[in-house]
Amino acid sequence: MKPKVNIIFLLLALAMGSLFFSCKKAVPEKEDKVVETPTEEEVKTKFALYDAMAYPGKPDLMAEGLLPVYLMYETALTKTDPSDANRVVLDMDKINIQAELAAEFPHVMVSTDIEDWFGASSIDEQEMYDRFNTMFDVFRAKNTIVKIGNYAIATSALCVYRYYNKDKWDDATIIENWKEYNVKRWKTVGVSDVIMPVAYIAEPDIESWIRDLDITVKEIRKHNADKKIVVYIWPQYYDKPDSPYKREVISPEIWGQLLEAVYERCDGAIIWSGKTDGEENTLHWNDARIQAIWNETKNFITAHQADLSQPKAEPERIIMDNPNKAFKIFSSINYPGTPNLISYGLHPIRLVKEADISAGISGGIQVPDLGKVEALAQEMKRSPHIPVCITGGTWIGDRSRDPAAMISRYETVKNTFRSKNTESELGFAFVAPTSLSGLRVTNGNFYVNTAGWMQSAVIPTRPLREYADYLVPASYIVDDEIALWKKEFYLTIKEAKRNNPNKPVYAYFYTDYFNQAVNFVDYYKPIKESTWEIMLEAAFKMCDGVVMSSIGNTAWSENHGFWLATKRFVEKYKGNIVFPEVVEIPTDPEEWHVPGNVIQNGSFEEAVEPVALTESVYEVVYPALLNCQGFFDATSRTTSPTAPATPIDQYVWFERGTTQSQCRIYVDNAKAHSGTNSIVLHNIGGSTSNATANNWFYHNLAQRISLDDTKKYKLTFYAQRDFQYRGIDNTANSLQVGIISSTGAAPQTNSTYSVEVPLVQNEDWSEFSIVLDLPAIIASNPGKSFETSAVFIALQTGWDAANGKTLQSIVHLDDISLVAVE
């Protein structure tokens, strides 16, 4: 093993230093403190290379030999100085929380990053020392073996300082002024375990940078001969606003020289990064420039493998809390073709979007509509065994700027729901707490994310848990970095259990990877079997259950990895699993059943097929019904939505109408008259074609049936319309309901009999009925028969005559029945 500081070089550097000291300075000289040169044995040590890179999509690099560093920025440790709004002081509450978090990983080096005091004339070196000493003592009290330092204690980046001032002063003056700039920091070195100077590079002059690194190390060793020097480096040029190199990625050649220079002179390096280049474009981990940097880093690791510190093995943190516990699995899986999963041991849960019980957006927040909350509560009284979970994320949007308003919002929603429903359990996703794993989609470093997650997302939302009957901490996974996810999961669930008065904790799992295509090839695809198995096992050890929710658009398959693992898990722990009660219902589940109903799946609780997943409206993915030009076409169209031509059989729902992209009919699991699903007729508006204006027959929900020509039938359905949808007026005021005979019907034939049904002018579910007197209809249409026919409910779209375009119109339908009557 070679020494990290070459003794001959050090002596030469000390001799050369006298040249610098004799130069004229623009600020008064300060006498340099002289320390003894360390012996060769004293400077022998393993080189430590730390990972603080934030490039989105970056994997866990511990397996590659990089060490973790727990990095906390200023906002996670300080608060505004009451006497000076432009300065900060220690926030001991924050510091205690962060120290406790960091202590979860006792062997991970800690780096705080408080820079505000460096340039504050009101804070002298003793005051700064005292503040850092106070803060570091808290970390040491929580973890007696912690190694801690602060960014730029002791020195700022000389290379950057030179670049800013090269046109103002000569070389010697730059160096002496830089020394003076750092004078106040030296005392704090005494309370630091590790010296963390900054050595960012500002321009592609590696020789000048190496010289500045030599000067930096020499200056540090004048003040402290013993403590390790771990420098901050960045694989991009410094972001001086007017620099032609601003945040440009360094070439692999220069990066390799930089690493070697640090290796020769220091005890370690923290590779830090932001997330963007100089043009504010996101730099993802798989960017060719970043990969070139990483390849050069791997070459460095390979070359010095024997002389590098290696990550320590981590203990297993996820421990079984109670092997005899009862465990529940809830499912809101909505892939096309998903079967009823109750018989497999999965309980239904009603996920309700904030937008669907809100009156519009104000300040980026969906404003709760208490009338809709009451309606939801009333509706769920029909199924009190199904818990309600409100999802979204905007309701916590003002957690920093107006926490009182946020808390009041949740309290009001809870009280309003309870005023109409005292039986159904109510929960809120993403507040107990929000996702830690999800942060890696946009910032690829767990140890950098954790402090900010705790400070900005977790602490402000803790009071909201009071208003939930159960907690659903966001615990989804973004990729197959399972060891990293387990750390994130552990902290997330531990937080959910903090001061928890015996409320059940159900881990909130997406069954698909939550990520972006640029980061992860399997984004929004079902999770692999081995990964899901580990996730379920972790949840079983720490939680009371899981909530499984799909977010991707893959069709259901019995061979999805997550489903194979789920069935095996249920079998393994069947003694712990709480199985739902299975209620045998002749046709439609969820207690809605009409004897003699000719219509199939009138409550839409069974899988609605065939459908195609499509971004129906506002980038929200729904199962959209396939489209036919005529009521009796053998196969569907291939557009609106895009799907293969598919046979359309009797007793299945389909859309008959236009191929205008504004028109969609889709299944919605966020609103229903009974159960959890309804069907939506929606024209988002904006079309200038009269085909979707006044002609209702271009937008039909239909089902082919077979009827007795000698009978009368009663067609009954429930409809609901909001006055606004996503803050836009809803102009739907009527429906057209009727029947069509196949006798002599062409694709252009719109009906044999129909009536207009005006909608009730409120936002409640309302019941509507019409009588189809087939003998009378046949008498008016000689030769027609309804042995092969179709019933339909069509949307009358609003029309802006002045501007010649359609207006947004949307209606929910549910519980459709057709029965013979006397």
C-alpha cells in the first residue's frame, strides 16, 4: 500500500510556499500556523470514494465500490434567524430528527452543508465554531461512532475562486485573498471529524486545477496534520453564470486525471452532482456523457482496488414484529381483463381521486367539494366493508406555506364524511408518509434524498394522520434495486408507526414500476416476481397489510410476476391472511341485482371487455370501450381508441359513434352508484365538426340483446353529472335513450325508437326509466323485429354556436337494467 502524501513532494511544496507568502496581498496578512510534517506511516490510509451524485436513474453504486455519504443541506438543519431574515440559525428540532435518521446508518459518513455563516460578518470564528460544535454533538449523542464534517470546512474551491477573480488580481494575490477568505473556517476544523474542502473545477485546465489542489492540501496541513481530507469533486464544470463551461460535463480524460490527483494527495473524495447541464436539461444516469464519466471512474476503481475502502455490510433492518399477526391484502387492480380477486384472499378498496370530490383547482390544490364528499359517504354506506382511500397529492401542496390550511382541509373532509357515514373506514394516501423511493425518479441518491424527504414532506404532514382510520404509507418501488428499496421501505414504515395510536398500517404498493422511460426500461410495467416477493415479505414483517394498485396499461395475465408471487405468498401465510367474506350474487356483485335483467354487467363491476387502455382525457388512462360505426358491425374499428379489429358479440358493452378524438366512453373506478365502477360518456369539447355537435347519435353506449317482440320492457339506469369537471363547466343537460332493430339496419341507421331524457339539475345520482313497448314500436315500424337488437344511451353534447365548436360534456352511468313488464 502506498502512502497518500508523498513526503518529498510535501517538503518541496513547503519550500515553494515561501514564494506565495512573499507576494503582495490586497488584504492584511495573517500569520500562518506551522505544524509538524506527518511521518510516512501516519499518512498511510485507505482511499475512500463516496457517492453523492443525484443524476436521475442512478443505481446503488455500493456494489461497485463507492461508499455512501449522508448529506444534509442547510434547510434540513436551520431556520430563519429571528433577528435577520437573510440569515439562518440552528433549528434544534430539525437537527435532532436528522441526527436520529443518520444514526440508522451508523457507519455512513455524515456531511452537513451549511454555508450561510461563511460570509456573514456578524458571525465570527468562535460563534461559527460553537454552532457547528453544538450541531455535531447532537449527531454524536445519537451515534457514538459517527464521522461528521461540513461542506467547505475548511476551504472553498481555489480553482473556482481563481476563475471568478483572474481578471482582477495576479496569481499571488488570488491565493492570499483565498486564504483570507477561509480564515474563519479553521477553528471549526477542530470540531470536525473529517476535513471536507471543495475542489470543483471551473475550466478545462487540469494542470492549473492540480496546482490549486496542491495549494489547498498544503494550506490544510498547515492547520491540521492529522485529520483526513475528503474533498468534494463534481464531474461538471462549476456553474458560474457567464462561464462558457457552465455545468458542462467534464471529459473522461480530465476526470481521470482529476481522480488520480485527488488519490495522490487526499484521503478520499465525495463525488457530488446536481441534475442538470448548463442549458437546464436533465442529466440522466444513462446519458452518454455521464456514462463516460462513470466508465472512467470504474477504471480508477479497478486500478486502485486494493487500496480503496470498501462499503461495510449492512444489517437486516426489516425484522418480524409479530409472527402471529392478522394480515390483510387490499386490491384496486384495474388491468383490462382483471378477474374478481376476492376468492384469492384480496379485499376490495375504493380509491377516490381528490379531483373527483373537488370543486376545482385553486393555487395548485384541488378544493374539496363537501357536497361530493357527503355523496361519497352516502354511497359507501351500501358497502361499509369496503374502505375508502383518497388519493392525489395536491391536498398537501401547501404544507410549507400554509400548514394550518392543509390540516383544516383534512379535518373538514374527515368530519364531513363522518357526518353521513360512521361505518366505512377512511384513509388518505401519501400522507403517512409520502414516498421516499419515488424521489429517486428525479434525484438518484437515497442518502441525499432522505434528509429533504423528512424535512419537507414527512414532518409537515404528521398531523394529518389523526384524521385517518388507517395509514397507507407510500411504499412503491421504482426499479429492481431491491436492497436500496428495503432501506427506503424501512424508514417509511418506521415513520408510519411513529406515535401511532394502534392504527393499522397498510403499505401502499403499485403493482407496476413507478418510473420514467428514460430511467428504467420496465417503467409502468408489472413488477417482476422475485422483486414483488421480497416486497410482500417486507410488508408482512413490518405492516398490518398491503394495498395493491395498478398504474400501468398492461392487460391482465395470470402469469404476471407480481401475481404469481402474490398467490404463493397467500398460500404461505394463509394462517395469517384475513380472507374476505365471499358473497354469492347471481349476476352483478356489490349487492346490485335486478331479477330478469336482460342487460349483462349493468353495474360494470365485472371486467368490461373488450376495451383498450387509452389516455382518454387529461392524460388519465382509462379502459375505453371499442368503437363501431354501426350498431351491428361484426368487428370494431381500429381507431378511437386505437385497438385491433375485435369481434363484438351480444351482451357486451361497446361505443357506437364518431371517431372524433374528443369523444370517449370509458370505465371509471372512482365514482359509482353501487360498487366501485361506473361508465362515463365524455366529450372533452373543442371539436369544430357538427358531427359531434347537435347529433346525439354519434356518441352512444350500446349493448346488443335479444328481446321478445310481443312484450314491453322497462329500461332503467342511474345517471350523475357534475356542474364542472376539472374546473370547466359541464354542458351535458340531456341524454337520448332508445332501441334499434337489426331488421334492415345499415351502419348509418341511428335508432328505431328513442326519447330524450333531461338530466336532473343537481350533482346527485338520479334514477331514470323509459318503457319500450315493442308491439307499439313495431306497429309504427312495420316489418321490424327486436329478436336481434341493441339498446343505447347517448350523450347530447353541448355546442358553442358562436365559435362553432363542441363544449365539454360528461355523464356517469351505472346500474343499467332492462326487464320485461306487464
